[in-house]
Amino acid sequence: MYNLVFYTNVQDDSPIDDFLDSLDKKSRAKVAAFADRSNNMKKSKVRTFQSRLKEDMKDPEFKAHYKEERQALMLAMKIAKLREKKSLSQLQLARLMGTSQQAISRLESGEYEGFTLKTLEKIAEVTGTRVEIKFVTA
């Protein structure tokens, strides 16, 4: 588990705050989705990533982007974990699917937005699994 802490100076500002503020909401949501980790620190003057995320989540546009990015990252992580569970390298999975290692890398990056049911079914087929889709209350 990672603990991301922002340090602040006497003026209560932080270089990481400046960086996050410079990003558009979608990019900031991507950074947040990637870096989101539970934080077990006691409250102190140290600014944590979780406290910044809590502030940003009050913005409906940011929250929507964050949820979208988090979902994409979770799907990418599921594909990578499945591949690892089956003891396959990206290259081996690619060959089984009839594609390139670079394509598998893109699928597992969290940045890929072109997922199709056909692609997911192909991953399932070559790994001896099946795709299950659920609709849950938002």
C-alpha cells in the first residue's frame, strides 16, 4: 500500500497542488484514479492526497471524470490480473488472441478507451474464462 503525502510550506501551498491545479478536470481525474489509495494517517497539518481528492470530489464534473477513469483503470487491472493468474506474459496473451504485445499493453494501461465486447470475449476465450456484465445502482 502506498501513502501519498503532500508537503506544505509556511504559506500552506504545495508543488503538487500547483501541478494538480494546472491540469484540466479530466486529466486531474486520471491522476486521482491512478493514485487513489487508502490513507491511514491521523489528521495533522500535512496535506494528504486523500484530503485533496475529497475536496475535488465536491466538483460534479471532476467527480464524473474520476468515476469514468477509475472504471477504465479497474478494467485494465482486471485484465492484467487475469493474465498473470494464467501465468501468461503480454506477448503470450497477444499471440493467443492474434494481436500484438503492444495492443495488450494498451489494454492494460488504463488509458485505452476502445474496449468492445468482442475484445473482452476474446480475452475470456483464450484464458478459459467468460465475460460477466452487471448493471448496478449508481
